[in-house]
Amino acid sequence: MSLHYGLEKFKAAIFNLVEPGDIHVRLQAAISQHLIHLSPSNDVAEIIKDQLQKLLEQYHDNCAEKINALSEIDAENLAKHIVDMHCQWLEFLH
């Protein structure tokens, strides 16, 4: 795909994360509906490539089950990590 595609998918994932509701459900949506479709080598900036690769490897299989097993704090930290990756990418662009 392209970097533009990657930015749009991250933006959509961030929108999932800020919706009301359970953090586990929001994380599942962000990852399984958007981030899982990205290719770290093609769709994101080099600055976050390795971080995204690690996240996708960790949550690719049994995403819902793995996210539901997270504590509330771990789920919040994962959401913050996703937002931070997006911010790193945007800062890199400027």
C-alpha cells in the first residue's frame, strides 16, 4: 500500500481508542479492524516500523483473547503506546 494508507489506518485506530466504552473492546477494534492490515515494511515510517511489527506479532493470533486477558492498566498502556507510535510518526514528518 502506502504511507498515506498507513496514516489513515492509524487515524482510524486512534478514533476507535477514544470512543466511549470498555478499553479492551476499543483496543480490539483498533488492532483487528485497522492496524492488523498494515505492513510495517510498506505502510509506516521507519521510525515506528519495529514497534508496529512487534505489536502485530504479539496480537495477530487470538487478538480478542489476548487483549481481554490484559489488566486494565496494561490495556491502557497498550492504547497509549499506539497513540505514541502515531505521534512519533507525525513528529517525524515535521
